[in-house]
Amino acid sequence: MTIPGIEALDDLGVDGPAARTVAPDGDVLLLMPSASPAARAAAHAQDDELTCVMEITDVAPVAMPHRIRGRAWVAGWLTPVPCGERTRTAAALLAERHPVGELLGLDQAPRPPRRGGPATGVGPAGRAAWALLRLEVGEACVDDLWGADGVEPDDFASADPDPLVRHEADLLQHLHAAHSEQVRGLCALLGDRSGLVCTRGPATPVALDRFGLRVRFTDEADRPFDARFDFPEPVRNVSELRYAMHSLFDAATG
């Protein structure tokens, strides 16, 4: 996260959000350490507009060279989420989409410590350990394999998450570990290009969504080549994904 005039956040992510999600109105909710520069700046900004740019890097879950699949930037205005009912609603939304245990005791009174540790939800000096911030989106941009493009705030707010997003990492790792030969066999679907780009090394699953599977092959010059294999129709859940994957494998062997 970048806030003009505020010290840069650490590269290790200690001061970054522990969880984030998008609220129904399109705001991005961020669970931050209360001592982080972003949380302190938002708390002291009062009614002033605090501009912020959040950069998100999409990294493939399967180990390979050049693992970064894309980057996105979300820019807007950062404010603390007020205590009370709005905080509880926002915290419940975060907990539903990104469970982080007891970190979400944001507006609760400190509870007795456990075995000498600090009270749950508060830091060692009795201060709240976590702050819930809201990023009101002004503009967004995505840069990936298909190029760079801007996203309007209304489009950002109305976008639905891909139904496989929670399962993608596990599914790709499973495909790589248990079905590597079948994944490599998808090269047959590339037609005349298969002899040029599928000659060396393994075939690595790179990305998976409701529309299809992206696989990385290697050509004779040891250059990576990404191929996209579309499903017959978009899938809505893991059950439909199994059928779609079998259809791809069958088409490659038939």
C-alpha cells in the first residue's frame, strides 16, 4: 500500500492487511495492524481525504519460473470504519470470506489474557491490536497476460468473484502433483503448434477459473509458452469443474 507522505510499508508485509474483502457497495475492507502506518494515518486524518494506492500481485500457486500472473492497482480514499454496528457488519463479512480466528474482536471490550498473554483483540498495552479500514475505490487497473486495462468503480463494485477462487490453489497443486501427464497431454489440443511448444520440460498448470485452464509449456529454445484451454461452458462449482476437466482430457486423448 502506498500513501503519499507516509513512510513506505515494509517489504515483508508485516504492516500490510491481514485480510481484505470487497463489500457489497464496492468498498474494499482491510483488516490492518493498528500500529501500521496506514492505520495510524487513517486515524489521524479526521475529515481530511487520505489517498491510497493498493497494489495486488497475483502469484501462481505452483512453483515455476516467472510465477507472477498479473498485477492490479486499486486507488481511492482510506478511512477507518466507525465502531458500532457498521464495524460488526464489516468484521463479519471479513470473517466469512477470510477467517482469521479471534482477530476480529474489533469493537469488543478487552477479555482476560490467556496464560499470561495479552487480552484477545488488544495489544500488550491494552490498545486495540487491529483496525478495520475502508478503501473507497476511485479507480482500478489490471495488468496481466492479456494486457493492461482500467476498471471503472461501478464495474469493480458489480463484479462477482469467480466461483473457483477459494479452491484454485489447491486444485492447481493437485493437478500438478497427481495429473501431470494428463495436463501435458492437453498439448495435443494445440494442433500444428504442439510440435513447436511442447517439446521440453513439464507442463505446469498456471491458472484456473470458471472459463478454463491455463497451462505453461516449454519450447525447444527453453522458452515458456502459455496455452489456454476453454471449457465447453463456464462452470459454477467444483462438481461441474470435474466434468469439464474430464471433457478436456478426453478430447486430448481421443
